[in-house]
Amino acid sequence: MIPQQTPVQERREQEQGALAVSSGAAAQHNLRNIGLIIGREYRNLVKRRSFIITSVLLLVIVFLAAFIPTVGQLITARTPSQTQIVVVNDAGTVAGLNDAALTSYIRTELNGTNTGSQAPYAISSQPATNLGNLQSQVKQGKLDILLMLDRAANQNVRFTYDTDASATNDSNQSTIQALAQLLTFLDTAHRLGLTSSQTQRLAAPPDFTAVHTQQSQTTRPVSDIAAGYVLAFAGVILIFLSVTLYSSIVATGVAEEKNSRMMELLVNAATPFQLLAGKIVGIGAACLTQMGSLVVVGIAGLLLQTPLQAALFGAKAGGFSLYLTAVSIPFYFLFLIYFLLAFFLYATLFAGLGAMVKRQEEVNSAIMLPTVLIISGYLLFFFTVSSPDATVTRVLSYIPFWTPWLMLMRLALGTVAWWEIVVTIALMLLTILACTWFAARLYRYGVLMYGQRPGLGQLLKLAFGR
Amino acid sequence: MGLILRDVSKYFGSFQVIKDLSMEVREGALFGFLGANGAGKTTTMRMILDLFRPDSGRITWNGIDVREVPRRVWGYMPEERGLYPKMRVDEQLLFLARLQGVSKQEAQKALDEWLERFQIIVNRDRRIEELSKGNQQKVQFLAAILHDPTILIMDEPFSGLDPVNANVLKEAFLEMRRRGKTIIFSTHQLEQAEELCQDIVIINKGQSVVQGSVRDVKRQSGRNVARLKLDNDPEANWLDTLDGVQVTKRREDYIEMQIEANLNPNVIVEAALQHGGIISRFELTEPSLTDIFIEKVGAVSLPDAPSSVLSA
């Protein structure tokens, strides 16, 4: 015992020295430890085979998805799109028009100013004797539409519309019906003996003026709104995916450490806050890597479309780069901020709850409540997307758990005052702080609590107790 | 000084796991922490490490409350092995050492040295889950010591090790002791404690049953052990009638008995000769820790049937 006294004595002095400076060096230790844990979590995740496979698959899907509009356009361009209509008139003169005049009237009415191959409808007339033959042609799909006119007992024109389309897949019926209504009106007016000027007076549209007293969105160009829709949808889906996917990775990671008793070593080496912060930031960085590369590949794919379409369709090419530039840079910046806040908020909650479970299999039931919050925020987006400036939307967007989705939508489609952005971000930050504090306490006690399952009362006692 | 527990109690719910436990571990000692399963060894260790807080009582290291002691001072090897199963051995150990504040170079140096000593250097770039149980345990030991802690808390370090690996670990213990570390380890392999430890404590149901240096504990028991073999009378049933003698085992090779400290052993030899026995073996020895453990713990944990434990 005696000969060992000297080194032990020295060490004791070192310890007491370390104790004295520990508070001063604490911040430095904090950063160093959090950095180490971030590095471990990040490498651990991105090196996983499942992570690499999923990422590559997603990248391929996103890249290919960028080509869908162009391919669609290509298909439309290649298929003959003129609808063939044969008119069989068995009603004599209709509205004072003979067969030839009627056919030409219908052609102008349906095609407007389009002529030749640009016209969507090709109209011809045939005598009533061919009716049986024409009807079987429609049935076989050789003819698109057969329109028969005759007169009912009360002398009104009767229209019979045969089509090769099914009831659920008929895009022409409403157009033809409108035409029939117009012809009936003109024919009745003619039979009543009205002059053409009298008929015109009868058909004159009402003098109707609408006055919108509230500020309207006309300051935003249409292209801006369209781009807003695309970005809002893409952003909302991206946030939803990231939060659900990566928050549950956080929860599973915590449960895993607890399950493998790694935790007992870790809490001896680092504080719960360091462990929590390192894990969340590390996994968040992996998430950003994946989502960031998805966005880059997606944008690259979209940018490719402009030259591709120019090559395929010549001057008719539409601009996809429109979506990228029409919305201002602050939007992208705010999107990133809400994205990160959403992730931190939910990941913190998930981490605290992950520390509460006994076995890894129980993670899913433990994270039920925040998962419901995530899904409800996602669904609220779809319920409110048509009324971005409604009071209810504004109120809901202040609730931190839903802010990321609803604020994103309001930013893209509605009007948002600058202070609303400040308030919602501040509210989210406060909630994140509260969640971190709560989760760190749950973590501290939960990680070492094996065997007993805590009730809600016990959870609160842990959180607010000594 | 050293590590001192004063009247420490801990409840899990309404169940008292540790009852007014007091003990002292001298600095630089190899200290055996003995007790049956469920006696409260792991809970006590977790309280020493400030993973649990005692409900009452105080735990100090060199006069400083353990809550205030820098974490780096402690090295901990949990009973149920805890490492990242999918992480490489060297990455894992470096991560843990650096988390404790060791510089990368220092950690690397210590790692190389210990992997060499434990003959697992070929496994350094393998994942933990690919290693045999014995090698996993060695890595777990390294995880506890690589940051050069002052006090080692080891929960059942020898469980599941084959004799060769147990010996490697024993050597490592002695090496750490030479370096002036204080080592507290729990075990129910009492031969190991007897071989390695200066001081021990035996706890049962959260209470200290006996503690002190191994020699004192044996002396305190107030008994000696005698072993007798008679060639012509292997049962020697007359021994049961002798005052101050209690037969504990009748084995093929000898009969073992405990004798009161104040009894002159010659009485047994004389009685054997009187009964016409031919003595081929007679020896006096101290009680083993196993005897003491069974006597103390067996009596407390099974008050209704002490004899069944004693004859086991």
C-alpha cells in the first residue's frame, strides 16, 4: 500500500484540479463530445447498406419523375387528337339552317377559330339512310361521335348522341350538350317567328358587375401561383417524409442503445444533453444529405427538360425553369428553416419517447402520439390549401407542431406578414427548447429504467422531479 | 479516504433494494463485491457511478461526493455487455475514449498497447457482433479502461470466460493495480475473489453481511476447518456427537468439518484413535470464502432450511 501512495496522491491532485476547472472547460467539452457523437451517428447511418440502397433508388425515381411531363407531352403530340363527328339531320331545317349550313354552323361553334388540322373536331354530315351503318361504326370505335337530329311530337328538335366513350370517360358530352341547348334555343326562337335581332336581344348576357372589396392576389402573376403550388406540394411532402422517416430512426437508435446497454457506458462518458443533441444533429445531417441530393438531382432533371423539349417540339417548348426562379430566394431560405425546425421538434420528442421503451419492438407504439401530430399536420395542408388566407388556416399555422406545413403553404400561396414568420419561428424554437428539456430528463432516467413501464404520472414526476 | 458509502438506501417503488449499506474501499485496493443474485450489487455499482441516486445516505470518493467527481475518473464495465454491435472494434474504442476527453493520439497509443496485450489485435477492424463472447468481453474491458480511469467498477467481469481468458483478465487486473488503480468488481466466483482481493464485502438483500480484509473476514468467522480421512471408517459417524464440531461435507476423499476456534484439534485425532480409526489424512485449514458466503448468506436468505444449503 505504502509504495503506491505517491502516484495515487498525484492523481488525486490532478482530479481536484480537473474538478476546479471543469465548469470553465464545460462548454468546450460539450462541443467536443457533441461533435464526436454527431460524427459517429452520421457515419453509422450513411454507411448502412439499407440507407445507400434507399438513397440510390430515390435518386433514380426523382430523376425519372422529372421527365414525366415531357413524356406526356410527347405522347399527346404523337396521337391524332381530332374527334370525328358525323351529323345526321332528320329534322329538316333547324333554326332556319339547311343541312350544309347547319354542319358549317356546328363546325364553327365547336372549333372556334381553329381550322384544318388544328381544329379539335372534324364534322361531316350524312343522310339518314346510313344511320344503321354509322351506329355500328360508333359501337366498333371507328367513329367517335354520331349526332342525330329529328323532331319530337311537339316539334322540338330531338338530339341523340352516340359515342364510343364510356359514361365515365366521356370528355365531349358537355360540349355537345351545350351545342344542343344553343340550337334548341335558336330553333324555338325561329319557330316563334322572332327576327335575328330579336333573338340576339333575348340571348344577351346579363349586365353584371362584381366588386371585390377585399385586397386580391392579382399582384402575384399566375405563373407565380402555379410555381407556388408545385413548390408547396414538393416541400410539404419532403418535410413529411423526412420527419416521419428520420424521427423514427432517432427513436429506434435510442432504444437500440438502451437495449444493448451501450447507454450505461455513454451516460458515464457524456451528459444526456450531449447524447441527445449529438444523436439528433448527426441523424439530421444524414437526412439533409439524402434530401439535399434528392433536391439537386430533381432540379437537374427539371433543368434538362428545357433543352430536351426544345429539341423535341421546337418553339412550343414550355419552361420548367419557371418553377425554380418564379419564387423568390427568401422562400427557399424559409423552407430550409421550417424544415430544420420540424425535424428538431419531432426528433427531440421521438428521442425522449425512445428512451422510455423496454424493448426495440415497442418503439412503434411509443411514438404513436407524435406520429399522429405529424400526419394531422400533413393532412391539414390538404384541407387548407384552397384557402391559404382564411382565419382558421392562420390560427392553425401558429401551432408549432403544424407550423412547418401550414406556413410553407401560406408562404407559397397566400399572404404572410413578416412578423408572422418571426412569431411562428419563435414559437417553434420555444417548443423545441421545452421538448429538449423534457426529453433530456426522460432520457436521463428512462435509459436506465429497465423492467418497469412508466405511466403518464410517473413520466411527469420524472420530468419535473429532482 | 478512498470510496466510502455511508448508510446508503435505495427504493424501487416501495421495495427497498439497498438497506443502510455502509462500506469502505481503500484507494489502490482490489476490492471484491460479493453477493447472491439479486443482492443489490449492480444497483450499488450504479449508485457509485451516479447512474442512480440513492434515496438516502452519501457516497464519496476521497471526500468528494460522487456526483461532483469528474466522469473521467470512472471506468465501468456493465454486467450485460454494452457496445455498438455493428461498429468496428477500434472505431468503437476510440470513440468512447475520446468521449472521455482522451486525445486521438493518446487513445490510439493505448489502444494498440492493449489490443496487443489481449492478443486481439487481428480483430481490430472487425465488428463487435462478429467476435466470440470471450473477445467481446475483452473489448468491453478495454472500453472501461482506455481513458485511464482511477477507479474501475466491474460488474461480473469473469462471467462466461474460459479459464485461459479469465487468466488474461486476471493479469490485466493485477496490472491495473500495479498502476495504482482502485478496482471494485462483483462476482459470485468466490475463488477468484479469494485469489485477487485484499478486501471484500458480502451483501445480501441489500445489506452488508460481512466486510473487511479477506484474512479478517476468515478470522471473524470464528471457525476453522478440519479435513479427516480414515481408511477403515470412511463415514466416521461418531464425529456428529463431538461438541464444537460440525461436519459440512462427507466426500469420497475426506470428511470436512468446521470446528470452533477455541477447540483444540487434538480432540478430533484422539477421538479417531479411540474409535480405532486408521488416519490417512488430517489437516487444519481456514474456511474458504465459499464456506463463509454460504454460512452467512445461506442463513439469511433461507432461514427455514439452512441445512439444505449447507449440505449443497
